[in-house]
Amino acid sequence: MEERSQLSVSGLSARPLESDETGPDARIQALTLADDGADGSFVTAGWQGIETIQYNPHDPVAFAGNHETLLYEPFASYDVDAREWIPHGLESWEFDDDEVLLQLRDDLTWSDGTAVTADDLLTQFVLAFVADDDVWEHLAGVTAVDETTFTLSLAEPVNESSFEFLLLDRTINTPAHVFAEFFDRLNDGEEVDAVGNDLRSFELEEPVASGPFELEERTAEYVRYATRETHPRASAIGVDGFTVEQRSSVAGHVDDLLEGTLDGLDHLLVSTHELESIPDTVTELHHPGTFGYGLAFNHADDHVGRREVRQAIALAIHTDFVADRADPRLTAVPSVPAGLASSITDAVLGEDLEQFDPYDHDCPRATSLLESAGYERTADGSWVDSTGAPLSLTIQYTSGWAEWQVATDTIASQLRDFGMDVTLAPAERGLLESTLSDGDFQVTALEWNTAGVAGFNPAASLAFQLRNRHFDSSTSFLNYPDTVEVPAMDGSDTMEVDLDAAFDLLETAPESQADAIVRDLAWVVNQDLPMLPIYDDVRQVLVRSDRWTVPDEVHSITDQRQLLSWLANRGTLEPAAE
């Protein structure tokens, strides 16, 4: 194969990709075993309508979504315990000065029998450029060197750990021979926008799979994927396939699970209330999530724009109690609020952890903070500012998200008990995001971390809290300043942090320097509370253990939205012995 090089580009400006996990529909999927599934087949039910499913991965609106992990081989998977990436479709990746060398496995094929080669990666990354993929903010070009060797030319030095999250959290999903038309048009010099528009509207109804399953049958009611006998892991896979149907009722899933007609639920987040007791025939597995629930403050507000008020709010809230009320099984409270996923906070901060404020429930300390800021407590126990105006808070939250409503109600009750005047304002998610992007709010119950595996990247989770550029906001929708002064960690004086400069440096810094920058940014979050993390999500899997065997522990597996299919193609989900 001739060496092929494409897109030597400088000065790229890429649009941040939007999260596809911003609502309950996108966070829910269920796996079921059909009545005729005794042969080892799963029937999978999701929320996406069967008629809307198509397999062009470059159409972010209509792509098959949760089916991706069935069809396409991941580059790698992230082990949150070890905080490292485990190779899958890639055999290895190596950073070398101004390039990253990727080595493909040499035994992968597409489901039409064509070998997976570096040409496929070349096509995938070139079309990712058309889609403004964030990875291209750091690339000058890409090259297919030989059948299995591929290089990324870096536009500038990168922090390797952060760049791995951009690079490796993807699947091998673009066969060159299927998408050749778009690649060739770009090579011929056609305008990128024109090619991009046609690429996004391209409908691919017959997927060519690189992963362990392939399309077998599609009807108006379901889609069936069969295990690929030619896949390298085929002999270890313990299921015959998955059938995907559409479901719309969470309660119906739970009822069918308990009655034995469902085989399992994957990331449905069945609450303790909905599942009051788990029968012996069902096994529940947990593994860490991100996204979470917290409070976002408008820093232009007269009250919550003051650090002492935000800290007093944190101290007046009994965080563990809030998390338990929301759901004791599906929430995890960070040891300290530092803008880091709860499952990695202690490891990232290390010996510095003891310097961070845990904001344990402490109303006397909260009282002192408000008094130091000029607030007074009246005879009836309510707080007023120096003008005599009440310390009033309006907290908006997403209507219809049950555990968020419980958490927000609990927080409001605790703050009222402390003497704050709190009003709750439920809003449909789209309206809530609009008020955020416009800065038209005071306090909002909101996710405090980016969704998915990216949430385990300290740089991403800290940027989520300190830069606040999501929801189509060109500047901080929290009206958070670009430069922040906080007490120094050693208590000697103060430290001033230029956030833009710090994050720019974090993108290129070597690991030892990056660790110090992460610690400083986490310290800013802890001391200034741009947002207040309350708890992380804990992802859940429920399996009919009388019909299937699963491992006892899946804690390290964090990056597969369809965990049961991931377990199946790793050979750890199998029919139970009769």
C-alpha cells in the first residue's frame, strides 16, 4: 500500500462537540431476554425508534448510538482504577516528539471480509476533520504509513494523558471503501463545508462492522445483530447475538425484569424506590460514572456572586444526606469538592488531599461566613443583607428527572432551615439550557462534570467547572471571571490563577508539570466553588442471574455505554448452566 497523507493544516479552530448524554432518554437503555432466547441470545430494548436507526457515524443526529459498541471495535478502553487505557482495536500508540504512532491489530476485518487497515483510519480522521472533531485542534496532518501503521502529526506539543482521552475514546467505524466518495472529494480540493453537508446527510442503512457483531436482520419492530464468526474474539463470546427493540416505559422494564421476562437492565438507573427489593434471581453490578448532580451559581448575582455565600451554602447542605435521599445506591459523594470525578479525586490529589476543604455540614461555620460578609440573622432566624433585603435564592432544576427533584427539594429544605429564603423553579431541559446560555438564572441544579469517559480526564472536568463554555455559550455562562484569586494552599498568602493561561498550558505540559496545574485548578474549585458538586452518578447493571452469569465486579469498566454487550464480547457474560 502506498503511503497516503492528507490535510497538513495549521491554525485549526474546532467547535467543541456537544454531549449526547444530556437527558434521561440518552442515559437509558435496557437489555432483555426474549421468550425464545434460551439459545443464548439477548433482546435489547432502547429508546431510539427503529425507523430512525442508520449507520453513518458522521451523522451525529441519526446515528445508531447505543448500537455502536455492538458493531465497531473500540480503539481502547479506559480502566478508571489503574487510570490507564487498555488496547483493543489499536495494538499500541506511542508519542514521539511531534507525532503519535498508532499500530493497528493485524487480525481485524470488516464484516464484508475486507481487512481493517491504516487506510480506514486515514479516512476516519480526515472525515473527523470535516466534522470539527476536537482532536483536530492539535493535529497538523495524518498519514497511513503501511497496512497497520498510522501517524498523527502534532501541530504543537500535547499533554499525553489529556490527548489520549481525545484520541482513544472512539471506535473503528469508517471503512475507507464505503466512504471513499467523501475522502476523494476532499482530496480533489472540494470545499470542506460542501463535503461535510453531504457527509452528514449520507444514509447508510447496511453497516459494515469491525466489532464482534454484525447486522443480521432488520424489521419495523426490531434489529438483530449476530455474533461475527470471523472476529478475533468470536470463540470467547458467550452470546449468539443481540436483538434491539424500542421501549418507552421505565416502569414496564422494571416489572418485566422482576417477573422474569426481561434478562437485564443496563444503565437504566432503576432507583431504590422503583426497585424496593432485589430478588435473588437478579444480580446488581455498579461501576463509576460521571455527569453527576450539583449547583451552578451565577457569579454576577448579588448573593451567590460572593464567595462567602457560596461557601455558606456548601456548609449548610448535608451532602451525604442529599445523596442518600436521591438514591443511596446510585450516588457517590466526592471526598472533597475539587472538580474531579469522585472515583479519582483521592488518587489525583494524593498527599495534597488533606489541604482541601471537605465542606462537612457545619452551620455554625456557615453563620460565621455570612456574618463576615455583612449579613445578619433576624429574630425569626432568616438572613438579610446589609440593606435589610432577605438572602433569597431561586433554584431552577430539570423537571421530570426524579432523583434531581428529590435532591433539589432536600437542599431547599436544608437551606430554609438555615434561614435562607429559597424558591424552586422546575423547567423543561431545553428551557433550562436556554436560561443558562443567556445567563438568566441565580442557582441551577446541574450536572457538574462532562458525561462519559471524558469525565475521568481532570483537564476536562475542571474546564467544565471553570470555563463553562457548554450550552452554546461563547463565554462563561456562570459569568465566572477569567482570573481568580484564592488563598494559597500553604496558607502563607494568596495565589492568582489566570484560567485561560492555565488551561492552555495544561494542553501542552509534560506530565509532571500538568499534575501541578491540575492541583492548582482543583484548589481554585475547592476554595472558590464556581459550582458545588453534590454527587456523581453510579452506573448500574441488573442481570437475571438465574439465566446468565456475570463477573462479581465491573468497577474498572467505565467507557462502554452498553456494558452488557461489552461483557459479552469479552466472554464474561454467558448463559447460566442449567
